[in-house]
Amino acid sequence: MSRGVFVTAIDTDAGKTVVSTGLVGAWQAAGKSVAVMKPVASGCEVTPEGLRNEDAQRLMTASTLSLPYQQVNPYAFEAPVAPHIAADSEGIEIEMPVIQSAFAQLQKTADRIVVEGVGGWRVPINATQTMADVAQALELPVVLVVAIRLGCLNHALLTAEAIERCGLPLCGWVANRLDRDCLQVEENINALKERLDAPLLVDLPRENNETALMQRMRCINAALLPA
């Protein structure tokens, strides 16, 4: 039985963290305790406590649990580049057992867990594995974040096809209206509704106020999420 979800997107800067924190809120509103995880992150800030990733910290703030940072984000890199490149530059190998071990520890702390990927579905994490392999190793159903902009139809449908080929269920998707210059937004969303074999969990408006976006995300019916 699934106890969480893996959040991916059609590309970077699509809104994964807003969606991930919103999913945390939706489950919490349904009375569940929720752990969070950002297995790999680049572009981290140097702090007295070590490297810290803004997205991982936002996830931790959304969770009501007190979680060790190293379990939430076991691989943190300073350079704002693809994870495998950042890891190579620091002489580090991103290893799946490390991620699985941190995930197993987090699972013990909560009813549900929200895992946020980095970039898109096929972003490499080492010489042979990608974020898709992380989702497979953790055996989680997937939520796909679609930034509604030119090219999103192709990117979303290809990503959904890749998720299916990995043997993982696409349990839902989110439309994120990020691009104010995008034309025919409703038509794009309707095209995805017709073609994606998963429910639209929420349609996020063009909104600069993150608090308002979070409130919209928390309107998700937790019954639509995996048990």
C-alpha cells in the first residue's frame, strides 16, 4: 500500500515545491502526519550548519514534524547545475541505497511522505541512473506538475508516457498557470484533460502571492490522493 507520492514536473521551475507543500497541507487537513523529502538538490546555500536547499527547507516548514535535514535532503550541492554534474565536481557519487535508507527512516515518522524530485523526470543523478530510478526505488505513485506554457503539451505527454513505462502509476497532475504570456491556456488544459489518464488535482491560477497559491493547493480533496 502506498504511503506517499513522488512529485515530478515537465521541466525545472514548473512549481514542484508549491505543489509538494500543498500536498503536505492537504494530507494534514485530512488528519495525517506528513514527512517530506528532497533526495537530491543543487544550488544550495552555504550556512554554518552546512549546505541548505531553499526548497527542502520550505518542505520542512510545511511539515509539522521535526525532521533531521540530512534525512530530508541527503545529497546537497552548492553549484546550481544538474545533480550528476554537481556531484562529479565535488567528487561525490550519488548512491541509491543512501536515498532509500533516508526514505525508510522518514517513513517511520509519519502516516504519509511527499518526495519532491529535481528538475524533470529523466534528470541524471549519476552515470547510470535518473530521478525516474529514484521514484522506482521508492515505489511511489507520481504527481506530475505541468507548467502551462508553449510546448507543455508535448512535454507533459512524453513525461506521462515515460512514467507509465517505468511501471509507476500517474495518480494525478497539476496545471500551473505560470506563463502570463501563454495563449489559449484553457485549450491547453482541456487538451491535457482529454489525453492524460489521471485526474487533474488542481488548476493553479497565475498568482504572485504564494500564500494564495498554498490555500488553493490545500483545497485538494485528499481522497483523490493515494491511500
